[in-house]
Amino acid sequence: MSGTIADVAQAAGSVKPPELLVGLVGFNPLSVLVSARALKPQVVALVCTDRTSKVAENLAGLLDARGPTLTVDSWLGIDALRERFARELASAAGHRVVLDVTGATKPLAIAAWQALHDRVGPQMGVVYLETDGTLVEARSGARLAADVRIDTGELLRIYGGRLQSCTWAGDLGEPDAVPAEFRSRSLVGRALLSRARTTAKLCRVKVPGFAASPGTGLRYDGKTAMLSEAGAKDYLAKNQWLEELCLVIAGEVATGVGCVHASLGAHIVTPSGGNDECDVLLTRGARIAVIEAKTADVVGEDLQKRSAKTRRFFGEAARVVVVAPDLNPQAIRTHSELAHRNTEVVGADEGALRAAIRRGLGLPEPAVASAPAA
């Protein structure tokens, strides 16, 4: 099995990683970073065109095993590209090599495969990233373990932006990963979410069952929600309660799952120098879910803008979950029909939100306990 993709994937846990990973860089280069961190090659060589050289430069800065970058003209055909690769990659012969064919153009992928196959032979590994974030071994169709950690700042750097600031960021997976203050205040959020199911609009300041007491915070059934009286009005009047609740629920969904990173209130500097914000951003390897919390009226234009921005900043595979508790079931269906295919709309149903987060992170549905035998 030496030199095969099974070795590369380290399926048995006792084989060597590839000596060389050749990554084809297109406008969605996340696959190369995922492959590099999952397969742990000794060297990563990037291949880009004159149109994607800036993307390759951004990507190279995130690679631990950074190697050379080969830039080719985007107008070259398969034969010319194959000849160029044959010269540049001649030293690959006799080494364990994996080619990531996800990115770049089809002529580039075909030419790179032919050139490497001629030099390395049939033992060469080939991988690609599916749109759902799954890393696949192309010869057998086997799904490879690729739950690598990629944080918000790294994602933005790949696509030319940067993270300016955020309210909170960290890794999920542990029961107490989300700060205690957010988990405590979720008592308030869950009460508001429950109330939204039975009222046309959310009551954003006064909530039946709650009482703001000086020095003791906002209380509910005798349990302190860790919110000072001074901050209660802003917390209830703005989206803060819903954003924090979405983070808390995401933390619960991700408990026991590895490589899930979250950011709350991420302020972004866009590639053009503008500004944007993500309420909650979740990543698990190549799987990206942006949660947009909306307590005001939702219109189709809002959904289209959020979807377009998400694809621009985080790639075509990123998903958007719009949480709008004010929407009734008919409005949710209408907005869902009009939204981009990467966008999901949920209302005040916490179960629907949990399911949307699982889909965004590529997690299976929880097992349903079977009824005990009579």
C-alpha cells in the first residue's frame, strides 16, 4: 500500500503523509488549506493562473509546509499546460504525491493530472472537496477525515478580507465552551423565543415573568440571568439576546464535536476596504455557517444581500441561516422559496434552528431513542 492515497490519509494510523501536495488554486481555494491540514504533507506546491495569483498569495501565508507557487497563463490549453507542468514537476518522480483537483479550470486540472501521472504513476493520490465540505479520494470515492480547525481570521485572509474585532471567539465542543454569562442570559433569550411563537411581534423591553431589580440583574423564576439593570434595555431592544442565544444553541449542538470554531459579532474589513458584520459565524473544516439574527422585518432583498456577501467573503459553499422569530410559517416558506440555495430561513422554532446548524456544519441528525420493548 506504500504511496497510495490510503497511506496519505493515514487510515491505519501507521503510514507516512505525502511528501508533496499539489494544490490547484481557483476562486474557492479553501480545499487546498483543508487538504494540507488533513493530509499533513511535507511540502505544499500551489498552481495558479494570472487571474488567481493574489488568491494563491493569500493562501500561501496560511500553509505550514509552504512550497513553491507556479503561475501559468489562464489562456493556455491542455497540451501547453501539460508541457509546462512536465518541466516544473519533473522532480516529483519517485515521491509520494497527492493532487488536489478541486480548484482552477478544467484544462488546468486535466493537464496537472496527466503530467503528474506520467511522472509518479498510478500510485499518485487525487483528492477533491465536495460542495458540502467533504474531502474525497477520487479513485475510490472514499470520504476522508478532514475535520480540521480553520478560524474566522484565516477564512477572511484567504478571500482578501480581515477580522477587525469580535465580541467573542473560541472553539466549541466542550459543554462549557460558550462563556457562562451567555449561557445564563439564554434564559431570557429562550423565553423571548418561546413568546414569539404566540405573538405577532416580539416585546423587546418588557417581558412578562421577568423583573429588573437594582443590583441583582434581570431575574426569571428566581434564577439570575447575569444582566445588570442598566444593560437590560439594550439587551432586549437590540439583537443581542437573539445573537447570544444562537451562539448558545450552536454550542449545545456542537458539544462532543471536534474542530468547530465560533465567532460572535464579528466585524469584518472587506477586500475593497468596506465594513460588514456577521452575527454568529461557525466553521468546521471547510463547512461554514453564517447565522443572521433578525428581530426586525425581513425582506427578500436582505436575504439576497446576506447570501451574496457570505459567498464573497467565505466561498460558494458557505451556508446562511437566517433566524427571524417574527416570521409566521407562511412567511418562512415564502422567503425560503425566494432565497439562494445556500440560505435557510427559520423562525421561532428552536428545533428548526438546531437542525439548520447541524446541516451547516455537516453533522448527522441525533439518533432517535427507540421505545422500550413491551
